[in-house]
Amino acid sequence: MIPFGAGNRKCPGDDFTMTEAVLMLATVASRWRLLPVATTNLDTRIGITLRPKKLLMRTEPRRDGPP
């Protein structure tokens, strides 16, 4: 699976989207810590992609991050 296509049909916003996603993740990760909830099931679910069966996360503000 190639989400943004390839070759002549490549999405023109591909580079912008990837840059924006990295910046968004860096901003969120600098301010919040994601911790798994006790009922999280990390067994692998098999489909087009591999992912956890039940991934529940809670947020906690970082005390060492930016104000």
C-alpha cells in the first residue's frame, strides 16, 4: 500500500503532509506524555497492517516540557 501514490500519480501535497505530521507529533510529544491504560491489550491484530488489538492511552502533561 502506498498512501500517496507513486510515479505520475503522486500526490502533490505528499511532502507538505509528511512535514506537517512530523511537526505536529513533535509539538504534542513535547507537551504531553502518552501512557497506556491498564486495560490495554497489546496483542497483535493482523490486517493490512499490524497493530495492537485494543490500544487505549491517557495523557499526562510533561513537567519538564516547554511552559
